[in-house]
Amino acid sequence: MNREVTVGLIGAGVMGADHARLLSGAVAGARVGGIYDVDEARARRVAQDSGARPLIDPLKLIADESIDAVLIASSDPTHEEYVLAAIAAGKPVLCEKPLAPTVAGCQRILDAETAYGRRLVTVGFMRRHDPGYLELKRALDDGDIGAPLVLHCVHRNPTNNPGQPSSNVITNSAVHELDVSRWLLGEEIVEATVHTPRPARAAGGTADPQLLILRTASGTLIDVEVFVNAGYGYEVRCELVGETGTVQLDTPSATVARRGGGTTRSLPMDWRPRFAEAYRAELQHWVDGARRANPPAPSPAATAWDGYVATYLAQACVQAFETGGPVAIELPNRPALYQP
Amino acid sequence: MNREVTVGLIGAGVMGADHARLLSGAVAGARVGGIYDVDEARARRVAQDSGARPLIDPLKLIADESIDAVLIASSDPTHEEYVLAAIAAGKPVLCEKPLAPTVAGCQRILDAETAYGRRLVTVGFMRRHDPGYLELKRALDDGDIGAPLVLHCVHRNPTNNPGQPSSNVITNSAVHELDVSRWLLGEEIVEATVHTPRPARAAGGTADPQLLILRTASGTLIDVEVFVNAGYGYEVRCELVGETGTVQLDTPSATVARRGGGTTRSLPMDWRPRFAEAYRAELQHWVDGARRANPPAPSPAATAWDGYVATYLAQACVQAFETGGPVAIELPNRPALYQP
Amino acid sequence: MNREVTVGLIGAGVMGADHARLLSGAVAGARVGGIYDVDEARARRVAQDSGARPLIDPLKLIADESIDAVLIASSDPTHEEYVLAAIAAGKPVLCEKPLAPTVAGCQRILDAETAYGRRLVTVGFMRRHDPGYLELKRALDDGDIGAPLVLHCVHRNPTNNPGQPSSNVITNSAVHELDVSRWLLGEEIVEATVHTPRPARAAGGTADPQLLILRTASGTLIDVEVFVNAGYGYEVRCELVGETGTVQLDTPSATVARRGGGTTRSLPMDWRPRFAEAYRAELQHWVDGARRANPPAPSPAATAWDGYVATYLAQACVQAFETGGPVAIELPNRPALYQP
Amino acid sequence: MNREVTVGLIGAGVMGADHARLLSGAVAGARVGGIYDVDEARARRVAQDSGARPLIDPLKLIADESIDAVLIASSDPTHEEYVLAAIAAGKPVLCEKPLAPTVAGCQRILDAETAYGRRLVTVGFMRRHDPGYLELKRALDDGDIGAPLVLHCVHRNPTNNPGQPSSNVITNSAVHELDVSRWLLGEEIVEATVHTPRPARAAGGTADPQLLILRTASGTLIDVEVFVNAGYGYEVRCELVGETGTVQLDTPSATVARRGGGTTRSLPMDWRPRFAEAYRAELQHWVDGARRANPPAPSPAATAWDGYVATYLAQACVQAFETGGPVAIELPNRPALYQP
């Protein structure tokens, strides 16, 4: 019940190193056993900090007997292969988003997990573990604001790959809102339109910002401003408008300063300080599940099906962006393994 | 220079009575000379409070020699006739929005004012006098946030004629955002789309809330959530997103209370407390202009042309609501009298 | 009932010029008839802006038949003489604080007004007209927070005469809190202690900041941080702690900006923007009283007795500052003319 | 380096159970080995949840070979005995505040630790690990606000033992401010005065609220409102006023709701949600130190000396409360073991 989970980490970049630090220093019941990265030196560095072994073969790392669970934070196109290997080894696997960059790749993972017969895959949509989003969901589910009608979302980064393909703004960034909206509302998105203003000069040619308008099966409207070269800071906002009231994320701020003619609350310059607690809780939930802690608390974490839907919706939004018109979205049926 | 302006008031309902109270008790250089209302008793009541004469013929009131300027707060369909009468009398006239409910009616007013040869008409879009909107405009014009990209607007009332025609949500309520957006951005709106979620049950069949997506000539996007049966209170929000930062209306609040497990700021239940200072400033500006105060400060007030455009845009949005698709908007040329 | 009040203005410095601007441009029912200032050129300048006559003899201005009411904004030591002259002329007079710098001077005014037999004097403690303070008082009087226990006050200026006598921090600045606290609580202050930290270097030797601890007759504690060389901006805070909750002034802010890693609300650099509405309401109330507007609304304005008590309390606090120990305060009886 | 620390827990009440839950479920590198409580059933219950053994002899638990470190959350008067036992066993010990209720008891612990020759004792002043207080300290140390002049503190509980001895308000509650103020300012408190208003009726005879005025060696003033029967919620505020600006704790809030005419942020009803992250970080720091993690991050945690000073200051404040006058505080010299 209380045994320690030994994690194999694939990918030791910014996110992987953060996960290693959390697993070895801020999460109960876990240790990092082995680390692989395409950049061997990087793997060694992170391994040293977390007391793990660096390994040079990711598939051997996944298969290694000493490894209880797999955490994937490598580049997007490699996710599918490693997730499939973890399923083949029968090990719990937490994969950073996206589950796979293509719907077909996600489908192969659904098929493999279904064939295995038990859920092993978690997708790293960490916002589901953020205290603010959890309070939003609780307020909605408790009836605090009546039935939902509109969900307003804002997602801004100070800078993010100016000149990148415009579709990346959706698949890399807005995909967080696609996932968290359907989780929050408990229903599927059935239509998408993308409006774009004149792009920001700092975006280097990328269509940024973008305004996504989504409709759910029951008729709730979602609008998402995603603006990844907004300059001034990192910020995520979300307001859920119900029939009798609204509830929205507050901007968490530990202190407020008065200086030079103003009262100022600081904003972080990237997403990690904003979602620090979400990342910690995500890993703790995942480790608790892997060690079958006594019993694990119900987790809001994203399944492989959620990962599939996120990629599916992102592709539909890219199509809406490219065609200009509304795109109707018809998801395949949810496989039995993922029924609630 | 400092003489007193004697105002003839047409309409003594909620807005008219408020105007009479302000003119006689909170605005320098004005007195209410005569008051007309279709309901004679109501006219008498308001006249008594403000020391004015009640009159039974609105056109005689407008033409009366003792009257220097005309304030119209009667029902929407009557605006055109009274504005035309004021122009015919060569008197400054402040008309509550809409200038006229139809584009053709507004056109007749433009024609009459052009024939008269000097601007006499002001339209009561009071938000242009709100300290918050004025600060937004100053911040934009000073370059505080770079070039504008997106303007987010929210307009909520606790309740507003459940069951009214869905077009009224646009022509009565969202029309404020149509006017204030083009004033703020200093350019015209060229395209409109209206998205609607499942309507609120409290709206009694009216399509409410609505989400308007507007595009300006230079490519700025405007989104407006208008929700006039939102239940919880009256609230207007506006955030202008620029290339390097954003500026938004704060929710003005004189006090904050701590009671029963929460920290609460009160919201007003209608628009008048929220825009009290805007109404006062609007009237003071108008009176200053009418008495040629020494010299009058430049006023952000809406002209007859602005009133024409507001009605034009509202009609285009109604069409967008009815057709579902984007509607391209091509305004006629701005007549010479209204060039800046 | 609706006639215009002609005001004689004594003092055309910063405050006097502001009052002239408000009376001629933002207050109903008033005009500035004549203006006196020790600096003739200054009087002429302000007179020109407000359409008044400059006069070279203040006592003749007060006595002039054309003058209905007197507004005193000259230097503190001159207040007594002009107030007494206005009483002698039987004219309503609004005197900027202090009513007089000495208790004896205030007493002479009480005596003169009592001899005259009717209240003519208003003291310019404008905070009583601030929407925030009025909401605090309403919340207390409505029982929103139970019986009051503690009142926390903060009063900060960016800079204010570095090197001035330390007693001025009390008599010029904290005196506002002395007045507004007893008005808010509806009872008298009976004891004062003054604690001082190491002074701010920017204060140039003045004991600044200071921390006043006051006790009311019923046992409510008041603490006041007054810091007039605080550098960063002008700010007034007030929190009233009751048996079941608290209510405090919010920092009014029209907009909020996001730039450069922070969310910022601006602070004014002096008291006039912060209390703009309070000054306007104060003058309107005073003018309404002078013209016997139909009927004037009950005014929270400070009487000569309030002015006397403010000077009395300020002197007691200066004594507490100088002696270090608590000073018991025993006011004389309130004269009959000032009974509620 | 990465080995697991086995903790012996003394006391399984509210705080003890919370610590057990955190150690077994949210802290890296720890397990709860054994639990003692005067109430055996309570020990068994908590032991079961955290996978530990319940023990019936606290001194045997502390001495047990399997126990690496000791966490004391039993009743205040028992702290001294258990801390001394842990020192005797040469084991790191985290003791909830107070270190001991008397100065003499704290002295015996200092003597024992000095005799042992190495610091083993940490006192559970968790606020030093709160992100807000850490930001305050960083802002001060970075010179963001210039030299400190005044520190305003507010400490409110909804309810806390009405009728308890008035000294408990200081020794149980205000003691947190005594500790965190001297940690924040990095200097000692040398004088204390206590002012009390009329007590709240809900306090059942206890002198509550109280207003402590403290002075540091360098002349900074600290005021503390402590009000433990404030009714409406749990709230801790702290504003540090410097020569050029101020920085204060914000009220952390994950969401904001709009309902029924107001905008509301929730307040917790006790201290645990407010300081959840502080408790987690405190335990993680302590565990990291005990397992000599690689290397442990420098910890802001309170030492036995800090615990001694907190009790010393609390006693001086009780004396100030009882005598009414200012009490000069002269601490003994800091023993060599506790020099920075």
C-alpha cells in the first residue's frame, strides 16, 4: 500500500527536469529510477540532481524491471511510440500533452490500451489539478451559478516561437482550453469557428492572437482568446457564466506592492509558476494511483480518451481556422474502456 | 459667457426625471424651464421637484422663446420628430439613444442638420463620459499598450423585459458597445457575426445572452457578451488588448465588506449608479456647449452622425443574428458636417 | 427656492482656485461673485477663469451686498478673522480646515455664532462627503458589522514639507482622521497616545510617519498611521472592525493595466483626484443650504463645533506626541446651538 | 542522500493528523513510523490512515531505533519533555509552537541542545514558509521598498475559546506575529505596549480584540490587531511600510463569484487552508534537512532560539497587557550555537 513507485523518465528538457525535481523533492512515494534524453549530457545532469541513473535506450528503460511507471516528456512526435511501449510493458504512463500529434496516432493508443484491457495512460493536462479550476467545477456542480451558458477563456504568453505555423497556436496552446472546457462542462464540443484579428507584430507572421468560438452539445458557448506573443506576462483566465451568476479564476497573487504611483500585483513570465501546484498535484495523484495508495483519491486526470479528443478538437479548430467557416465536429463513440 | 441655459425636457420617465434632478441640482449653469410628458401627472410631478413648468404640447415647448436647449428622453419612436423640431428651432438638443430607431429616420435628421448648417444634435451615449472609458481611450491614444488587437466587452443586466424580441437585446443594450467601441478605437466596424448559446430560462424566450463578434476596418476584433437577464447584478466590462499590454475597466467600488466567510464588493442592480458620474459629466458638457462656456472643454459626446452609425450597426447585427452568417457592413460616406 | 447663490471667495491658491472652478463649472445654483487673495495677480487670474470680480479688500468683499455666502480658502491664521466677519454679516460661510489653528480662536467663533443665534459656519472636512466614507457610515448605522471595536486608518502623501514641525503632521494631516473618525463613530475621542518609529529620511527631520492610538468614550480603539512623505503616492485607507464583520474603503480605480510583468492600478499623487467627488458634493450641499433648495438634503457637513473639536483633538495629540504618554481628553460641553 | 526518513509522531489531534496526512501523502522522502497520543483510539485511527504503528509510550517511540526524526504536536505543556527526549536521542525534532510555554522551559531546551553541540530542534512557526511572507522578505531584502518603518499586522479567527484567559490571545495567537515580525525584519523587538478596546461580546469575557504596539531595536514600529472571535472568517494580513513603498500580503483566492448583487471572494474558516502550502513546505524542508538531501535548501525555519524568543516576547506582551504601560524587553545574549 505504501510502497515507493520507481519512475522511468523519458525526456529531460524543461518539463522533464521539472518533473524529476518534483518527483524526488515534493511528491510522496516516488523516486526517479532512470532517465533518458536524446541529449545524453542533459539526461546525466538531471539524473545527478535527482539521484537516478541516466540510460541511453528509452525502450529498455521502459521495459526495465526496476521501473514501475513511465513519465513521458520528450518531443511531441515521439510520444506515441513510448506510450505504446509502456502499455506493452503493462506500466502506468503519464504522457505530457499531446498524447500524439495526430488523431490516427491517438487512435492506435486507444486500441492498444483497449487490447490491454485496463487503463494505464494519463495525459498531462495539468490544469485539471489547478485549485482554481477545481473550484470552478465544484461551484458549477454544486449549482452555485445555475446551468452554464457561456465560458470565457483567455490564454496569454509573453512570447512563444514567433513565426511558427499558425496552427501551432491551437495545437500547442489553445488545446489546454479545449481539454479543460470539456472537462469543466462535462460535455463535448460540437462546433468550432476561429476569428482572427490583424496579427501582433511580435508574432512574426503567425496568426496570433486568435479567437476561438466553440459550441457544446447542450448549447453552451465557449470563447477563447489565445495570444501567445502578448508581451506583458503569462496569464490564464476563465469565467463561467451561468443562469444565476458567474464564477471565474482569480489571479493568484501572494503579495501586492505599492511603488511609484501604483499598486501592482506581479504576473509570472511563464506557465510553470502559475501552475506549480497543479503540476505537483498531478504528479502526486498519478503516483498515488500507481502505488495504489490506500485507496487513491478520485483523480480529475485526463485519460487516453481525453487525449484523443483533445487532438481531435485541435485538428477541427485548425480546419476552422483554415476554412474560415464553422466546422461541425462529430466525435466517434467513446470506447467502453473510457465510459465513466 | 456665464449665462444660464434654460432646458426644455421632453419625457419625464425614469431617465427624464433623473436628468431633471441633475440639471437642477448637480449641473452648473442650467435650469429646467418646461417639461412635457405623455403622462401629464408625471410631468407635473417632475416639474414640481425641479422648479419647472409642466407643458402639454411638446412642439410648443421646443419652440418656446424661453427655452434655450432641448433634452429628449421620451419613447424611442418619438425621438425623430422632436429632434427635427429642435433643429427647426435652431436649438441645441440632447437626445437619449437611439437618435431614431430606423436608419431612414436618422438619415432625415442628418439631412435636416446639414441643411441647418451647424451641429445642434448630441446623442446620449453617456459611456463616452465615464471616467473609466476615458482612461481606456487615453491609455490607447498615449501608446501605453501598443496598437489595439482585441476588445473584450461584457454587458449584463439583472433583468430586462423577458420575452422581448431578440433584436431588442442588440438595439437597446448592445448598441452601447457598438457606439463606445468605435469611439474608443477611432474607426468603423465593417463586419458582424452573432453567436447565441442556449438562452437563459429567465429570458422568457428571448435569445439572451448573445455573443457579438465584430471586426473593424483595420482588423481589430471586438467580442461582446450581452446578457440582459443575468440575474446577479448590473455590470459592464471592457478590456482593450494591445500589442504590448492591456487596459481594462475596473469595477468601481467604494467599499469592501467582510462578512460570513467572504470578502464582498457590491454590484449595482441597474445602470444608473454605475454611470452616475457619466450622466452628470454628459449633461455638464452639453450645458457648457449650449452656454458657450468660456470656452467649452472639448467633448467626447456623440453627434448625429454617431447616432446614425449606431442605429446602422445595430440593424446590421440584427441581420447577422437572423441570418447566422457574417454580415459585411458598408457605411455611406460621412457627411462633411461631421468630419472631425 | 431655485435662486442662484453668489459666493465671495477669500483665497485663490490651489484650493481656492479649485473651489472657484467647481462653483462656476460643476455645481448647480452658484456663481463666484468676487475673489480676494493676498496675491492680487493670483486673484485676477482665478477671477477671470470663473467670471468673477477680483477685490482688494477681503472684509469689504464679505460685507458686499451682492455676496450671499463666503468661502474661505486663505492661509490658516486668517480663517478666524474672516469667519467672524461672515458671521457679523449674517452670511453662510464655508471655511477650509482648520476653523482656526487655536482652540481659543475656535471658541471665539463658537461664541460669535451662538450670539448670532443660528448656524452659519461649515468647516471643509470634505471626507464626510466621500462616497466611500458615507458607505462606511451607512454600513455601521445599518448594523451590517455589529458594534464597532477598532477603526484602522492610513493616511499617506507622497511628499509634504520635509522638515516641517512634527506637530504639523497632526494638525494639518491627521486632523482629517480625527474629524472623520468621530463623525463615523458618532462619539467623542477621550484619550490619545502617539507612537513614532525612526523617521523616514525623506521627511527631513520631521517625525514622520506617526502612529496615533485613540480611544473613544465607549471604548472603540482607533489607530492612524499618518505618513506624509511616503513617496509612492497619495492614499487614504479606513477599515471599521465590528463585532461580526468589517467594512473598509476600497481604493477607487477606474481602470487596471497589464504591462511589463504586472497588473497595476494607478494611485493619485495628491488628495484632489482622490476626493474630487467629495469636494463637489461638499460645495453642492453647502450651496443647496445657502439657497434653501427645496428642501436641502440633510448634510453630513462639519459645523463650527466640529471644527472646534478637531482643533482641540489635534492639540491633545500634539501634547501626546510631545509627552510620550497617553493624554486624557475632556471636551467642554457641546453648546446648545450644536445639539443634534 | 535519497533515503527515506522515518518519523515518530507525538500527538494525533487536529494538527498531528494533518501532519501525518502530509508526511505520508504530500512530502517526498518521509514515512510515519509510529504514532503516540494520550488518546489511544485517536492514535490508532491516524496510524491506520498513514500506514504507521500506534505506540503507547511516547518516550519509547522517540528512542526507538527505527525512528529517524520526531514530530511533536501534543499539548503545549508536554512539549519540553518530548523535545528534551529527542535531543537526548540525538534526533531531529520538529515541535509545534510553543517550544515550551515558559521561558525557563525554553531555556532548558537551549541548554540541552547546546550541550549536545548541534542544532536538532525546529519550531513549527509555519508562516516563515508561506509564499506570501517569503515574498515580503525578499522584497524587503532586495530593497524594493527602502528601509522598513512600520509593519501592520492583522490576525483574525472566526472563533477561539470564548472566555479563555486574555493572555492566551497573546501566547496562542499573536505569538505568530511576534515570531514572523522579527524573522521578517531581521532584528529584535525591544518594547511592547498593549491597547485594548471594549471586548467583543462573542469573546465571552476575554480581552479580544487586542492591539499590540511593538518597537524594534532599530526603531521600526509594529502594530498587531489580534481578534480571535471576529466571527466572519480566518484572515491574516501584513503590510510592510518602507521609506519608498510598501508590500503586503494579498488575500490568496482561487476564484471569485458573482451572485446576488455582489462580487465575492471566499475566506477560509480556519488557518489550515490559508497556510496549507506553508505546512507542506515546512515539513518538506524539515524532512530534507533530516535526510541530508543533496544538499538541503537553506530553510527559513525557526530554531530553538527562535522558539525561546517567541515565548519570551509573548510573556513580555502579557506583562504589557496586565500593567497597561510600555514594557522594555531585554533579551539575553544569543548563544553561540544560534549565531547565524
